[in-house]
Amino acid sequence: MTYTLEQVGRVLSKLNLGVSVHSAKKLVDNGKLKRIERPHYCQNTAYNFLVDIESLETYLVNEIGLNANEVSIALFGGSK
């Protein structure tokens, strides 16, 4: 499963870890998040790649130290 860079930016904002898409792009550029080339039918992003959700979840839990439940809520919605 993948998210657009804009969606990753919103997740980071929910968790108070970044305030823009540029924060998410920096994580991808630094190799912290896995970059997936955007399929031709995916037109809802300004960037030519998507982000693997599993790599985002792993980054948030292992490198940032967030609770897995908190990360799941930020990524997929739901209540606390």
C-alpha cells in the first residue's frame, strides 16, 4: 500500500513531526522512507513517486519511538 507525498505530509503533521510536504520529501530523499515509482494512472499527486506505508510505519515506530497504536491511528484513522 502506498501514500502520496501529500498524504505523508498530513500524517507527519498529525503527529507534530513536520508541517509540510517538504518534510516528507526530505525523509524520502534521505532514504528514511521507501520511494515507489508512481503508476501512470495515479494522477492525484504533484510528485512522480509514492511512499510505501510500511516504511513510514517502521520509521515512526523504530526511529522516532512512537507507539504502534498511535501510528496506526495517524495512518489509517480511527479513534484513540
